[in-house]
Amino acid sequence: MQELPEKRYYSIGEVAKAFDVNTSTIRFWEQNFEILKPKKNAKGNRKFTPKDIENLKRIYHLVKERGFTLDGAKKQLKLEHSNQLSTLDIIQKLEHVKEELLKIKNQL
């Protein structure tokens, strides 16, 4: 996944490009996952918030990287929601710790 610049709202095109998927995939996920609730302007264009992006990261991780079915991903998201800490969150935190440790090692 490409990093998105820090903004309040992202267009569906920006989001699709960042995740390297079609816009139709993003719309499909929106229909199938209750946690995705992008705002829509007067024209009906979707505007994704940073929270939506975090939820999309979780969905992408489960469906594209771990090979979950949509139903399996939904169940996993509900389980993670009840546990409050997702596998993706843990991985990201561990990667951050690894980066910090490598910085310290290089300074020695």
C-alpha cells in the first residue's frame, strides 16, 4: 500500500490508487463492510476520512494479504473489535519498535 498524504478527506480515486485496487473494489467493500462509512458530498462523491483509511487497511490486510473470504474478514473484524487490538495494529507497532531498535544499533 502506498502512503497517503495527511488530509481530512480522500477521494475514492486516491484511495483506490493507494491500495492498488479498482474503485469498484472500494465501493464493493463499502457495501459489504459496515465499518466503512465514507461521507458523500452533494454530488454523491465519496470522501474517505483517515478513520475510513484505517478500516480499509484492515480489510485489505485480511482479504488481499491473508486471503480471507469476505465473510471470514467480517468475522475477524468483529473479533478484533471485541479484542480492541487488531493483528494489523500489533504488526505495525512491532515494525515501529524494530525501526527504533535499528536506529539505536546504528548509533552505537
